[in-house]
Amino acid sequence: MTPKNRLDGGQIDPAITHEFRFDGKSYTGHAGDTLASALLANGVRLMGRSFKYHRPRGVLTAGSEEPNALVELRSGARQEPNTRATTAELFDGLVAKSQNRIGSLRFDLMAVNDRFSNFLTAGFYYKTFMWPAAFWEKIYEPIIRKAAGLGSLSLLDDPDVYDKGFLHCDLLIVGAGPAGLSAALTAGRSGADVIIADEDFRMGGRLNSETFSLGDQSGADWAAATVAELAALPNVRVMNRTTIIGAFDHGIYGAVERVSDHLPTPLDGKPRQVLWRIYTKQTILAAGAIERPIAFENNDRPGIMLASALRTYANRYAVAADRRVAIFTNNDDGHRTAADLHAKGIKIAAVVDVRADAPRSHDFEVLHGQVIDTKGRHGLTFAEVRLESGDMRTLECGALGMAGGWNPNVHLTCHQRGRPAWNDALAAFVPGGVLPVGMTVAGAANGDMSTAGALRGGAEAAKRALGLKGKLPTLPEAEDAPVNITPFWYVEGCSRAWLDQQNDVTVKDVKLSHQEGYRSVEHLKRYTTLGMATDQGKTSNMGGLAIMAELAGKSIPEVGTTIFRPPYTPTSIGVLGGRARGQAFHPKRLTPSHTWATEQGAIFVEVGNWLRAQWFPRAGETTWRESVDREVLATRKSVGVCDVTTLGKVDVQGTDAAEFLNKIYCNGFAKLAVGRTRYGLMLREDGIAMDDGTAARLADDHFVVTTTTANALSVYRHMEFVRQCLYPDMDVQLISTTEAWAQYAVAGPNSRKVLEKLVDGDISNEAFPFMACANITVCGGLRARLFRISFSGELAYEIAVPTAYGDALIRKIMEAGAEYDITAYGTEALGVMRIEKGHAAGNELNGTTTAANLGMGRMVSKAKDSIGSVLSEREGLNRADDLRQVGIKPVDPADPVPAGAHLMKADGPVDAAHDQGYVTSACYSPNLGHSIALGFLKDGANRLGERMRLVSPLTGVNVDVEIVSAHFIDPEGERLRA
Amino acid sequence: MIIDHPLLGPRDSAEFTYKGDARLIDRPDPEKGATAHDFYDYGYLRDNPAGWHEELWFHEAGDRSWLVVTRNTLTHEISKVELARDVARSRGRSK
Amino acid sequence: MRFSGLRVIKEALTGHKGWTPAWRDPEPQAHYDIIIIGGGGHGLATAYYLAKEFKQKRIAVLEKGWIGGGNVGRNTTIIRSNYLLDGNEPFYEMSLKLWEGLEQDFNFNAMVSQRGILNLIHSDAQRDAFIRRGNAMRLNGVDAEMLTTAQIKERYPYLNTEDARFPIKGGLAQHRGGTVRHDAVAWGYARGADSRGVDIIQNCEVTGFKIENGKCLGVETSRGFIGATKVGCAVAGSSSRLMAHANMRLPIESHVLQAFVSEGLKPVMPGVVTFGAGHFYCSQSDKGGLVFGGDIDGYNTYAQRGNLPVVEDVCEGGMAIFPAFGRARLLRMWGGIMDMSMDGSPIIDKTHIDGLYFNGGWCYGGFKATPASGMCFAHLLARDAPHPNATAYRFDRFEKGLMIDEKGMGNQPNLH
């Protein structure tokens, strides 16, 4: 059965029928329909509720500017709130629900708000709900919050995939109406790389909605033929369902292609949407224009819509919004709508024109007057007309078209510094100010409102943009009607006349805003919420502006305009996130021993983007502490191995390498002998510790610098800054080799014995003493580097081989160490051992600590200039009671000494004013049998042995502690020299 | 934004890391009598102009060049891109 | 006029004829005791407290555009006092306390909503740092609570804990933190100041200072010279441009911070959540929009707009923790110019010029500071001495090495 309002013709495919459900009821439509057109075809006018008063809402438009007909599309995890029925393509099985209602859409209980509208005027909430103060969060706000909002999220994880990509072109054309298509033809035939994008699924823009011809073709046919020609050109990319969301700097545009939104679910492997970043040299904005409504009493009933939308529904979708239609217009275009509808067999109740000189028609009545009120609870039934003569007429009609003139779609011209300029002839803003680099505007978007003008304007713009010589392509004959308009914004004396239909902003609210002094455009917008709906004011701003201008006794351009911001239409957060979610949020960096560690059942931890083995549980171990304690004890007793590849490595080469290190480290490196390694502390220029590590001198002109894992990138960047910007003539080259070398720490009294089995050559204490370094070979010739450095405090080495051999080396080390029960240890055991040894790490190098705080003040060489040395001398960084790094242990060995706890005097007050310091790093020391910690304490160097109180009110800790040396184990350093 | 790298041609600014005013090249020299106050001025005070600004960008995801980019802070227009090393030399920096 | 529920009812029943302008539109006078440059939140709050708490007279606020058009009108509306350092915590707690009584104080409902703020924790080191911070708050008498992941899931069941690249290991909550209807803050202060005689002069751009013998005598403006005994500057992102007229260079760079709002949605976010392993924080406005943001774009700019990479970065962060938000739509994005200081903390101090005072360097944290900033700046202007809670916010702290660096990023503003 043909739905009651379905007409013949149009660009739908009557051969393909789609069944769909709206609010649980089944309907049918056709391929080529939108949800809105299919609902209208079925006689459904009521599609939603407004935001504040819950007034019944039907479609206002036939495009992406739709503020009213918003639905929850699809169900389950794919539920998509606030979807515009006017752009949702119909597919078989589509399910949609109306939103923002309690009860059914027809009998929304929240519609009671409308009864109280006089109390709920603009900004009423700023004046009340203040007493008693505690009631806001408990009573008022929850009620307001629940009532507010439009659609609902399912709160299930979005199951779809989103992609991102880059495109490059000579010319981007935004919009595929007559101007865009003629621009694309001109540019495409010239051989330039062209992208033409349109948000619609069917390209052609208004050509699909109009009845006039281009040459001997219908507009729609010409558009289809042109699109086909463009699509066949290898240098043209035709992108439908693609919205240009924003114009960013230097010719970069954001575009969202809706790949699968017209399908029940994305096809296998296809994304739902794609975010394209389009890099273009030139851009033609041919985004057309949007018709604007007229404000009159009760102009918001379902059935009242833009006249051009009525035309689109009839001509493109073969749908009559109703069989009896009236038009209210201030310009000739309203009459065009009436003529088109009449031709489709729709009864025109009358055309009401505010102008005395309105055109006349044989086909329908034209009244000189104004629509002053309407009736119809859930949809329009009657329109009240006051004729110029003063007589009243009641028009029976189920739809009313408002033709208030057209606003060029200047949105993208404003994304940078463009500010629209007023055009009196059109009574509208046209592009103005400084447009985004490389942008020109053509067609209706530029105020060229006729089809012929758009075709010509598009072709000329393409020619200009690309610097083409020669004639324009031959363009088809098309209508070239002038714009005849008398500005008319609202009916005198109206009050509940809607400007922003979604947010329920009426003429009365604008008047109140003016009365209360909120008169600048921005104040008006913020006070009344005018233009803050999901259409961002595309259908509402002009009316509000015009009324404010009149109240303020100014012209519209004097009042100004609010600024359009990206995105052009609301854009899913999913597509902006792309693939970067879940485990793919950030890339994972895996260490060379990762495969091996996985085989061992290691537990991994995120360290920046790295995954590092945190500990290696063994059968029977039930807590992480058991594993970690074992790893620490085994290492200190015999030997352990740990992957330390993640530490940053920078190769420094050149005749000035030593002098360069003298600049970047606060301590001296010039005299470091070849074959020796030295600990280095790097300061920022502001004198605060930046990073620490070692520098090994492999040759006179060759050092290997290590950094902490966390700072590998920033230290390298800093070193390049010093090299290129501060000392450009130093003969020194840097390269980050973090990924080039797999590096393992082999630590413990038996570490030498293990390595002796692998290293080709003598590594006895005499040949290779503490802090030695060398290029060596292992396993009979594989090049390697060996450093005798120790983070654990044990006799220890770090051995590095090219990364490709990292996996082999860890297996070799484990094999060689088997007879010594070698133990792999992870970052936890590494941390325990460095705390036991009192080595500073990330928690201590927290960006606010100085060398002095770290107990390394004397390392800052006075004999040379280095980065940070001067500013480290400032008085504020050298106070007598400055923080010093100390060790902390509990008085009762059973007590914890948790990181983040604060130190207080043993018997003083416990508050911020008496804060003495804090714990930076803490662990359980299996060697000592109790918890230990490092921390910073005021004047700490002079307080060893002091009993203090350690408090963590946040976690409920309050224990007695003793301040001790930070070197809990082997304070003399005998083990590492063994 | 697009930065026209003097060696590599136009590159997306997302490949770069920003540091700040190119005046940071002009580090005072304590060996030539620069004082703590000079370092304070160097380290902390900025012209922060609304208009043309010479600034340092590091091609972190590229060739690791530090560049001096002359960019307008009102419009984001870029008028000049130079290797910081050349700029440093031209300002008398050496070793 | 006093606002109340009764008043709203009375006006509704009598055609809303009684409402009067929230502030006057006066012509500038020839001379004021105190001129505040900048009709943003901080400037208006300063004027309000000068008149109300410090009983000052003959005060004007000069605004180059429309009041409330700077960062108070373009932020993500969050208030909190979860700071670590001595120089900051008492100041921000004072601010939060002022927020708690603000609406009754200035008789304007700014919808101060203490719905709580939650900083997610993703690593052990981060937990250590947050415990230290939470303890600093508690030791200052400020509320703070460590929440377990299970407790967080109760409030945010759709939080991605199952497939998180950076696992969520709990969170630091400040339940007294929350959100405020940002525009209403500017309007409430403006209305309160105006009713106490302060002249709020819009469309009046300061183009220079009149400085003679080291003393500031007034300001040149687009509406002529206006004399003043004292001039206070509170212009946030425009600080360097303004103070250049007094030949001052500041420890400040101007950067853009983008912010985002989604279409209106039925309530899903009870409080404010910040992601600790990416750049994303989010709350939901009373109107239903998800209000969210992330990192600054990172380059000097005075353009109130940002670029796509940061938009993507923020939404990636959002999708990482709230994958259910994928089907919500971003409605609008905008940018505000941040006066990023060299240590991430503000300056409220006299300048070296007699009679010229400065308030700025708020980075992206100025909104929550609005009441305390106004109170402390008013104190400084009225009494010529810093407020006890703002003694650390001195110009000379950089030269003396007394930085207040919460994040430990040093003298690089875009890292704070």
C-alpha cells in the first residue's frame, strides 16, 4: 500500500522498499528516502520534543541543519542519540526512537513544562534555586539534569571501527551543488588534482530539489551526468557522504566520510566512518545557502517548516508534507515552492506574502498579510492570517512553509579570521574578512542565488584558483532569477514565536535578554541559549540578531554575528578518536627479551609506551612480593639478569664530544679516560635536575650516554638543542641508539663468572675494573659493548649487543648462568635494589629537585660553564633548610613506610605548616627484613638518626620512623668493586 | 600547520616538537661576564608578541633538525623557516 | 534588585516587566581611584571584592569587548583545590571556599555544583605522586580520598578497565570539586559590582599607560584618557600585549587551549574525570553536553582556535577510557588564550611602576581561581600588601629561584 503522502517521481527508487520502525511502529519507505521523508510519506509529522518546554516537534528542514527531528537511531551498542532524521538514510530494518520525553511521544509528561513557560523564561535559573544553599546539588540540580539533555547513549562500548587517512589535492571543492559541480568540471578537465566532497549521499545539492532545467536536462539529471563524468576522471576524487568539518591552518581540512551509516551494520572489515585530513592548495567553498524561518506566534508546530524543505520533500523524495499547504514568505522564492507543490497536486491553501508587490498566480491565492498564529496540538491544523486590510483569514492546512530568505552558508569562512559582511540586497551575511588561506567562495554560499549564477561562479572560481587560462567550459542554460526580498524577521507583537526551536528560545526571550542588559550578541546567545542547539544557530541566529538589532536601535551588522566554530555539523567522537582505543590507544614498545620473558610467564608493566617485565612468578608463588623478594635475594646472593634496553642511549661522536658532555652535564667529563664510564647529572637551564645516567668513553671522540627510560626522548631533544642551537660549530654528532642495542644488566657476585663464559676476552677485575667500558665481542665474534656499572650495588655489568641478537643473548646468559642459578628479575626487583642502594630515580628526579636536594650539590662543577649551573646558584635553591635526600626506616620493623607519606616531627603538630618532607620511593627490603624508603627531608643531611612521624592521612598511615643514610646496603661500595 | 622544512620540504607540524622563542639561542656566556640576572632574563622573560614570532621547532619525528620558524601568532602564517644551526651561527654562536 | 524564587514568580505573573539591566552602561569618568583592566572573571571579581569587602569607591572595570568574553566564557567550568605545593594549596582552597558561598554572596545562581573531581591513576609512580598530593591536601585541611578501581566503576560502570592500554589503578578524588556555570560567574560578579557603584565600561580598549616619574597616572583608551590612582591589570592571555605598553616583559607565553562540547545527552557523567595517561578530562553540563578538553596546542598564539592534531589527541584519550562515547557527537570546539607562566603558577603582585598592579599567569587554571584571585588582587590593590594566601605569587620568584612548579616542568610554559 502506498503511504498516504507519497507522490510520484522524485529520486527515490520505488522498486526497492525498506521496512523500518519508529517508536515501535512499522512503516515502509524506499531506497533514496531519509528517515524524515519516509515518516512524512507515512503521515507522521510528530517526531520529537523540544528541549525545555517539550513542545511537539516535526521536521523544520530537509538537511543537516535540522534542529527538531532528532532521534535515537539503531539500538543496542549502536544506539546513536540526536541523529537527524533528515540526513539518516533509510535502510531495511532501520529502528529509531523519539527522545527527550517521559511516556509516549504524543503524551509526553514533561510537556507540562510548557504550561509553566512563563516561569521558565530565559535565564530564570540564574535568579532562583539558591536557597537553601545545600539544596542545589541534592534537589534542584538532579531534577534539572534529568530534565535536560536530548538523546541517550547506550553506555555500551561503541562496537564499530573508525579509520583515519590523509588526502592531498590541488583543489578541494566543498559542496556538489551547481557551483561545486561546475567548479569541479572546470578544474577536473584541466587535469588538476581535485577532491569534491558533499555531505549528502546524493550529489547535486539543490539541483536535486528543484524542478527547473539545465539546458535540456532536469537539474538532477545534469548533476548525475556531471558526477559521472567527474568520477571517470582519474584526477578527480568524488566523495559523497563526506562532510568538511573544519578549515584548519595552512589549507588543512578535516573531513568525515560516513562509509557505513547508510547500512544496517558496517560491511565486514569496513569502518563506520573515516576522518580524512585533506591537505589542499586551494579550496572552493560551494556550500550553498540555508533558508531561514520567520518568527510568528506558535510557529513551531509539526508541519511548519522551511518552504524549501517542502520543495525538497516533494521534488526529491516524492513526499507531500501534507496534502494542504500554506506558505508564508517575504520573497519570491516562497512562490516557487507554492508553484512546485501545486504542480505536484498539492493543494495550496494560500501564499501569505508580507509584500504589497508580491507576484500573483493563476494557480493559487496570494494574500498580502502575515501569519499571526497557528493551531494544532500535535501538528498544524490551522494558520491564522491577518491581512494587510486588517481582516483575518483562517487557513486550513497541515503544513506551512516559511520562506524568510536565504543565508549563504558562510560557516567554513569563519573558522579562522573571516567575519561575515552584511549584504543589503540579500538581507543576509555573505563571506567577509580574511578567509582561510587559499579559500574562495562560489555560488549561493557567496550570495549568488540563481542557478546560472552558481554555475558561472563555480567555474570562474576554479579558473581563478588554479590560474587556468582560456575560456570557461560551456555551461548549460539555467534560471537566472534575481533575489526579490523585503527583510521580515518577525510578526509585530508576537511573543511565543520560536527562534531556536530546539532550545525553545522565543522572541520574548530575546526581548527579556535586551531588557536585562544582555545585549551583545555573545551575551544574548549565552543568556538565552539562542544558537547553542545542535544546529549551532544555522536556523536561529539571524532572527535573534535582527530582533536584538531592532531593540537596540542598531543595524544588524552593527550588532554583529556570533562566530561559527568547527565542526560544521556534529561529529562523532569515535571518528575523531580513530583506531586509537583499547590496546591500540598507544603503540607498544617491546623489549628484545619480550618473547623470552613471555615464555617465562613474566608479568609486564607499562613504562611509558614500553612493556617491561615487572617480575617473573614461579610455580607456588602466590603474591608478587614473594617473586620480587626471591629475585632480589637471588641476585644479591649469586646473579640476576634484567633487560635494561629501555634506558635511553645516545651515541656522541666527534672531536668535541668531551667538551659537549661538559656542557650538558653539571659534572666534568673532559678528563674521563678512554675505557672509563662516569655517572653524569644533567640540569635544566633553570638549575633543576633533569636526568641522570652514565657516559662511557669508548674512544677519544666517542661516548655512549645513557638516560632514564622516561626521559630518553626529552634528553635527546635537549642534547640536539644544545648542539645545534648553542654550539653549532662543535664537532659533535648525536644519534639515538636506544632501539639499536639490546642491553642487559647482569648483577650479583657471580656475574663475572657468567659473563666470562660469553665474553671473548679478559674481564677480570684487573683488566676490567669498576666503571670500565669497552667495545668487545661475545660468543666468538659478535660485536658488543660492555660496561661495568651497577644500579643494584652489586658487582655488575651491562652488556649490549645489536638488537637483533637480543633474544639470543638473553637465552645465552640464562644458559651460561644456569650453574649459578641465575635469576631473571623485573622492574620491581630493580627498584628494590636501587632503593636499598639509595640511587635516585624518576620519583626523586621529579622536576623540582636540585643537585643539592639529591645530595649531589658538590657535583655541580664551578670550574666550567654547563647548562643550568648559573641558575642553580639562586638563593631560593640554596636555603639552609632545603630538602635533602635521606633514607627512612620504620621504628617497628612491621610498619610500612609508604611513598607519598609526609614527614612530621616526632612530637609536633601534624599539618601542612609543620611538614618536614615526604617519601619518594618505598619498598620492602628482603635483605633487611623491613620496609625502607627514600625521601626528601628539610635539612635532611643533618638529621640522620632523628625519630620522626610519617603520616599518610589519605591512606591511613601514621608510623614512627627513623631518618637514616640512603645507602641501606653496602654503604662503602665494596661489592661493586669486587 | 605545515612547516616548510629547508631540507625536507613541507612537513606537518605534528611531526615537530615546539620549544619557544628563538631567543633561547642567545644563551648568555658566563665566561664573557654574563650574570645571574642575564640568565634570569634569558630563562624567564619573553616578548610574547602578538604578531611575528621567531620560534624553535624540533623535527622530532623527522630528521632531528632544530628549526627557527618565523610565524605570525595572530594568523599562524609562516614567512620563513631556517635551520637553527644557521641562525645560531649568524648570531655569532660557535663552540 | 534582589533575585529570588518569589521574584521569579511575581515577574512571571506580571509580564516580566520589572526586570532591570544586570549592569549599567555608564560613560567613563575622568578619574577613578582604581581602574581594573579586563572585564573577565578575575577583573570583575576584583572589582566586586574591592567594593564589597574593601569598601573602595570610584572603581571602574575597562573591557575591550564584552564582559565575560575571555577565558571565563570559554573554559571547561571545573573548580577544584587539589594542589600539592605550599604556595598554591591554601590559595586554591580559599577559592573553593569562596565558590561554596558565592551564589548567596552575590545573589546570582552560578550553579556551583560540587559533584566531585576524580584523577585516574595508571601507574605505581603516579599513585605515589597522587598520594603525596592527596596527603598535602589533607594536611591543609582539604578533602581528598583515594578510590579503588572498583569504587570508581560503581560511579562510572562504562569506564574502560577491561581493555585499557594503561590500566586504571584507582583514582584521587576531591568530592568538593566540581563545575560552575561559567558565564554566570562573570555576570554575577558584574551585577554585584555594578550594584555597589562600580562602573563597568565595555568596548573600551586600553591602548597605553600614562606613566610619569615611575608612577602610573591612568590609561589611554579607545574612549580617551582615563585617570586613576591605581591601575590593576587582569587580562589573562593578553597580559604580554598590555604590559608591553608599560615596557614590561613578562615570564609568560600565550598559548591556545581548545575545549569541546558534545550534543546534549541524558546524564551519564556524575562528576569530573581526568585521564592520567592521556590528555582528556570530561564532565557533563546541566544542559547535557559532555564538556571536555585536553592539552594545549603547544605553540605561541593569540588566535582563539586550535588545530586538528590536538582535537584528535583529546578524542583518542576520551575513547581510551570511555569507549561508549564513540557514538556521541562533538558539537562545538573553541579555543581560549592561556597566559602560560614559566612555572605554571600565577602572579599577583605590584609592578616596579608605582600604582600599576598585575594579575596573570593563570595558565589553564584561571577559572577555578576566579574568586580567590579577585579577593587577593583586591587585597593587594586596597592595602598595598599581598593577601596572606597569595604571598608566593611574586614577580621576583623566578629571579630568586622560588618557583612554584606543580608539574616539575621548569621554565617551559607549554609543558605546564
